[in-house]
Amino acid sequence: MLAKETIVLVGPAYPLRGGIAHFNESFANTLAADGYDLKIVSFYLQYPSFLFPGKTQKAEGDPPRDLEIYPLISSINPLSWKKAAKVISSWKPTVVVIRFWIPFMGPALGTIARILRKKGVMVIGLVDNALAHEARPADKMLSRYFFKNCDAFFTLSKSVGEDINRLAPGRPVATSPHPLYDFFGEKVSKIQAIKELNLDPDFRYILFFGFVRKYKGLDLLMEGFAKSGLKSQKVKLIVAGEFYDDSSTYFELAKSLQIEESMVFRNEYIPEAEVKNYFCAAALVAQTYRSATQSGVTQIAYHFERPMLVTDVGGLSEIVPNGKAGFVVDPQPDAIAESLARFFQDDLEEEFEKNVAVEKERFSWSHFKHEFLSFVNQIRN
């Protein structure tokens, strides 16, 4: 592709909050830095309030600098889909990249893609998940509608590419790992991070980060922690993020497991400025998911050079080399308990931290950009 060509990225961006918005803004900046005319078309209504379990969909702080963000889409208003497609088409883009992460967005994003392709615009789906983690009856139909209206797909894990091949066979698919989330500031010392969070400096901490839903397996981690014997070894578990499930379920579980004193619950959306403190305070970042494709949490952990414990589901095992940057385990409390105990009893933090610092070089934004643009050129030719 030639510099000064127009690329349009369709998906969440400021003032919407969350990892996908952060990703889109970073990806846009990476492309714009190479001289592309980059525009983001976002949502003025992403989710109706009754479908959004969190406290707010809006981010705090200032908008990103030097990015053109156009909030043109309502996920539930078909007139906005047609208007967005008309505006995008008027920019005469070389390629339109549509971020797809949940089947609910299939009608809106699929319609925009369909209109653009009729006008001769190339549409590539940048796909986080082909299907929802918590499946609903209409998911496959909604996803297929989006997929059939794209020319090709770029995914963040091989498992998603395999799902797309089943749902939309014959379309070109390429994969590159989720890049680093490197916009939460620089690494700080563990002592400083623990002080900022008002935590007890005599303890070591396991971090479970991000919103809490059943598929993320916080209950598995809690049960594994209770079985690990770490309760008596000055280790605590931090849960930092909003509960999208009933929080009382987890509080009651902590009580029944007799680990209440070993839990630190921060039931809130963590502001960007505080993210570094949670990761830098942690000896280990845990993602004990029941199902997954990939996760931005692993890429925040890589940025701050934190060892990880992940379950062997979806694309997580593609990202974390087992026994090197962390542990990859079955999504079962006994397996989780065994690895937690080994990590702390064998004092593996320093060794794994060094390995994480080496491994993270695989996840640069420049590498992701190169893979993506190479794929676009391949499709065009």
C-alpha cells in the first residue's frame, strides 16, 4: 500500500472505554505514523443501557491526540448504519477495517460492510471472537451475517481463524498475535506500586484483572488458591475490575473457602492511570478462563513484564510459553493450585520475569502493522 492512502477503522474509540477502544486507537496511531490518512468511525451508542452490565460506557480523561474519530453508529439504529457507510464511502478509502468482537454487532457492522462492498470498497474484518464466550441461540446467524459481507479476515489468534473457516469457508484469513498494550505508562517498582494501592508490603500478590464474568473463571482461581496452601504463606489474591456477574456469589465463595482474609476486591473499572500499579504490584497475573480466544490482559502483563498463569483454552497457550513466561494449565482448580504453589514455593518470579522481557519482543505494534499490511497487499493482488 502507498502512503497517503485512506484507511478507515470501524470500531469503538474515545469516548468509549475499554480494551478494544484502546487497541483501535493504538492501531490507528501506528498506521498514521507511517503516513496513512487514518480515520476511525465509532459508536455514539454502542450498547443500550439495559444490555450493558457495567457502571458506564464512557472513559475518563482527555481524547487521544491527532486522531480523527467520528461517532456515527448506533448499534440499534439501522439509519445510522446507512449514514455511516455513506460517509465512509465519500472518503474513498483503500480499505475499511471493521472490528468484530461480539455477535450482537453483526447486524450493524454487517450492513455497513455490505453497503461498502457494493460500492467497490474492500472490507476486512478484524475479528476478536467469531462467537460469544457465553453463547446465545442466535449467535451463529448474527456472526455469519457479518462474515458473509467481508472480503477477508484478520484475527488475533489461530483458534478464531479456525472458527471463521467453519462459519465463512473460502474467505482469506490471516493471524497475528495481539500486540502489547503499551499505553498505561512505564513500569514502576513493586514497592511503589504496593504503596500507591495501599496494600500490605509484607504480602505477595496474584492479580485477576478486568471485568468479572463467569467465563473468566474467577471462581476456579479462588478454588485453586484455597487448595494451594498459599493462604499461610503471606500471599493474597487481588480482584481488580467491575463485576458483570453478581458479586455476592464471589464474596460468598470466599467465605465458604475460608479465604476472605486473603482476598482484595476492587469492584470498579480501573482508571488508566492506575493500571500500572496493579500489574507492577503483582508477582503473578492469573487468567483462569473457561473459554477464551485471546486477551488484552496478557498483553498488559507482557508490557509490565509480569509472569502469567493462564488456562489452556482458545489462543492463550499461543501467547504464554509454558514453564518459561508462566504456566499454562487445565481450567481445573487442582491444576491451578499446583502451579500457584510451585510458582511461590520455588520462587520463580525473577526467572519468569526475565523470560517475559524477552518474549514480549514478539508482540510489537510494528510487527502487527507489517503483518496486517502484507495481508492487505496480498488480497489486493
